[in-house]
Amino acid sequence: MKIQKVSLIGFTFLTVLLQTSWAQKVKIDAEKPFLGWNSWDSYGLDINEKYAKENLDAFICKLKPFGYEYFVLDAGWYEHHDLKEDEKWPTDGDKSYINIDDYGRHIPSKVLFPNGFNDIIEHARKHGVKFGLHVMRGIPREAVKKNTIIKGTNYHAQDIADITDTCSWSPLMYGVDMNKPGAQEYYNSILELHAGWGVEFIKYDDIVHKPREIDAVVNARDHAGAKIVLSLSPGQDINPEYLETYKKTEMIRITGDVWDEQNDIEKGFESWEKLVPYGGQGFWLDLDMIPFGHLKVNTPLTHNILKANRGYERMDRFNYDQKKTFMTQRAMAASPLFFGGAITTSPNFVFEVITNADMLECNQNGVVGHLVKRYKKGLMFSEIWQTPHKSIKNTGWIGLFNRGEYTKIMKLSKEELALNPELSYSLYEIWDKRLMKDEEPFFFEIPPHGVVFIKYMAK
């Protein structure tokens, strides 16, 4: 009998197929953009048990009543630091270790989370809040160094690691060679671990340029039978050729990191316009977090190490007009809304903006708005965007954005506002909380980097 050789790639494909074909695909309720909080803008790599619990209690009081649901701890939850005496945050000279288990998977730092995540997750669930974590693509370098075994197999970390595949901004991980036996099983073990903890949201970072590893994560979720929302990040390397792979998850970052500067708002406009055709219907285009309120709490001016961009501890630098523009942009783009400031110490005014009921109605409508018209002459730069209601005809939202440095006066007809000139409308300006007269022409005075945000409904 002639025996044919089977290629390694073919063997691996067959192995993955056998592992995943029986598993029922997990269905996630992604009808609306997700709302939540993420610790990165406020605590960076240093979120700990004390601050997580305090912010969770504040989340339950200040955000949960308005539909915010996901409480997410960003990177660093697995880092062990040898703090100097009286140090509150790690600084230069502090030794750092990555906490992994016997199977090469990150587990909570014994310094940052001495009691693990169980108490936090149980408290969140008790109040209807879903717990999430930031996870890096690949396998920890520490696991490769120790050559840890892959759970449920005879393979080890060094059998699947691609040491030539590294992240440009993180020294922690190697990529996983998905051609190698044991690669899918490793990803299975990660999702199994997180599902066992009760994690319901994972922000998978450094992965948008690796479609095979995205597939591995999706397959692992199905294998675990876990209803975990998958969020892909970062946003610099979006490739429309991978769209079908991306759409196996629930959301994807489409910008680089966004902070509290005007250029960051501009990033949002550029990415929104570019990717309008790809979002909606359960797959959400994420314009990154909302950097309002108390930021960079872990980096006071006395800190002697700068571990991330955009400076030291501060209240955000956006003025009121920029905040309104920022939130109108995200509402009309149907972007997931994840607040980034410290909930415990951010001013109440910030929460009034991010929980505005009319803004949230537009966001939760779940339709990605589109550009209607752009006006650009010299230093004057303005745009009209429209988001139709998903089910009610001749109803929706209009955003008049002044993207320039000077006050803009606009004189517009219904047709220029993308409204039907044959109909009469009820018009409501959301941020000013006022009814508008349905009389042409419409006059608007918009401050620099400001917005007029209108809900319209045919009578």
C-alpha cells in the first residue's frame, strides 16, 4: 500500500478543523455599539485591586444607569513590581516580572491583584456589569524562555513561538506560528482560562494585521463556548482585505491611540470617513476611548519615568466645544463608547456629557453615519454628516462640524442639510437642548472646533 506524505500545514489545518468543527459558533448580542470603561487612559499599566474596586463602585453608580455595561482592565494586570518603600506607582529601578502559570498564560499580578479577579467579577455581576481584560496577541517571551507546556498537549511554548514576530511597542510577546501543531490549542487554553474566570470582554491587542491569529482566537472562543465580546486592536494597520476575518469579531479599533488634543479628533474624522462602508450590523468601528476627566493618574509630575504618550497626570485639555464634537462624532459613527478617565475623581460635568440621553440614542441607533458635504476654503473648514434612523423613515441625526480655527457662519437649505424639502420637520438641537424652527434658510453660528448636533423627525 502506498502511503502519501501529509504536509505540516495540511496536518495543522486538519487538526484545527477537527478541533473546531464540532464546536457551535458563539453568538454575541452585538445589536448596539458597546458602552463601558477602560482603565488605560487613567491608570496605564498600573491598575490595581484597590483602584479597580473603587472605580467599579463608581461605574455602578455613575455609568451603569445610562446603559454602560463593560468594565475593562487594560494592559499590565499581570505585571509584578518590586516597589521601593513608600512608592505608590512603579518608577525607574523597580524590578518587574511577568506573572504566568504553568501553561504559559498570563495570570493576575500578586502585587497588583493579590486576591485575583474573583471578588471584582462577582461584584460586577451582582450589579449587571460585565468584566473585561486587555490581552496581547501571541505567547509570552517568559513562557518561551521557560518552555512551558501547552495545556492538553505534548507540545511546548518553543514549539509554536515565532521569535521573529515581535510587537514594535511591547517587549512581552512573541507571535504564534499557526502552522505548528499546538498553536490552536494554546489559544484555546487562553480563552478557556478567561472564560473560567468570568471574563465577558477581551480587547485583543497587536492583532489586526494577523488574520490567522484572529481566526485562532475566534475558534478558541467557539471551542470554549464562551460568550466573550472580542475587540481587535490597535487601529493603525486596518486592512480591508481582512474584512471577513475581522467580522468574525464584534468590534475593531480604526484609529491609533486617541488622547485629549485636537489632532486626535481629526484622526477620528479621517478614519470614520475612510471606513464607513464596513461598519454596523453587529460589527462596530471603534474610534478609541473617551479621554475625558482625570487622566494619567499613575504618572504624577513627581514621577521619573514616562511609560506612555501624552504627558503626566491632568484633567483633560478639551474645552466644552471639543467635548461636544468628540461625542457627536462617536454617536453618529456608532462607535463603541468606552470612557477612559478615572471615574472616582473626574468632575461631574464630564458624566453629563457622556451620558446625555439624546447623544446615546443616536449612538445606540447603531447606524454608521456618512459625509453629506464638505466646505473648505482657506482656513475655513466645515462638514455636514448625517445618520439616518435604523427603522423610522425621514428621521435621524445631522452633525454640522466646524473643523476650522475660526467661528463659522452657515446658511443652509433643507436640501443642503440632506432633508426632504417637501416635508416639514421637528428639529431639536441636542447640546443646546432647544427646539428649532422649521424655516428656511437655516442659520448656524458654530465656534472653532464646535458642532451643531440636530435630531430631525418628519411631522
